[in-house]
Amino acid sequence: MIRRILMLVLVFLAFTMPTEAISFQELKTSPQFKLIHSHEYAHYTPVENGGVYIYLNTYSIESVQYAPPKYTLRGTYYMVYTSSYQNEIIEKQLTVNYDTNYSLATLIRSSRTMNPSPSMIALIQASESNSGLYMSDIDVARYEADGTVKWTKYSADTRKFPVNRNHRILYDLADAMFMSVYQQHFDDIVIPW
């Protein structure tokens, strides 16, 4: 009798567990999702419609490390691919490590302290070559555009790779995370001397 009750409870729990599935419509309409990037295919070929869209879940962002001038944030973002032959949403977890010593504002201030007439071109080149950002992301799940789960997986691959300002999409994701938590853009940060 106790076994039957336990089995019924387990079956009940299995069917009532909330799923974290997400649909493209929810990404477009819910205020917690911020559109970071969109690229429409229709501009290039009249035959193909659709595009690539990247959304940041602003409610998922958490501060993992707060030790100014170094910060670590973690959050979830979604890559949406739509076309006549494929509609897919990829959920990813992104970890961003910031060293604000490399923000453009900090570089300008430190340059003025050391050299009264800094070359702005040299400063911009220095900030572009090392932005102070390192990221790692992992695939969490894949969904159909209507929210149906294709698969879920949690990979332990956490290789960090540097991101500079030329990696526009990743840089914009990191900047949006920083803005969401600290209400400042990454390049606005100045380290006091």
C-alpha cells in the first residue's frame, strides 16, 4: 500500500513539475527579455524569410563575484533561428568576467594622469585589443519556436575566451548584463586613483 502511494506521488510530481520551455512569442512580448541583436534574412534573399534573434533574460542575471574592479555575472540568453526550413531556440548560460581597469573611460583617465596630451587613437586601439571581458557559455536546451522541448543538456565546458569590442553581439550581451545589474555601461566605469 505504501509503495502504491509513493508511486502515485512520484507520478504526480513528474507530471506537475514546471517546464522551463520558452516560445518565440514569449521572447518577443515579455518585458523580462531584452532583444540584443536581430538579423533579418529577407534583406538578402527574396525567397527566404526569417532571421536570427538574440534575447537576454534580464531576470536571470546574477552577480557571482563583486570585487571591484573585477566583476563576474551569469545569466541566460536565447538564440532564435527562424526560416522556412528551421525554427529553433537555443538556450545558453553565459558567464562574463569583467576587469573594469580596461574600460575606455579608465584608460582615458589613467592616460591623462600619466601624459597630459594622450593620443585618442592609441587609447581606442588599446581598448579594442583588450576590453577586459572574458566569457564562457554553455548550451542548456533547445526548443521549437512554439516552446516544445527538443532536448536539454547541461555541459560542463567552461572555457573562457576574451571578447573585444569587435565581437559586437557578445560585447552587447555583456554590456546589457552589466547595465541590468549596475545601471552603467561597461565603458562608463572609471576606476578612481
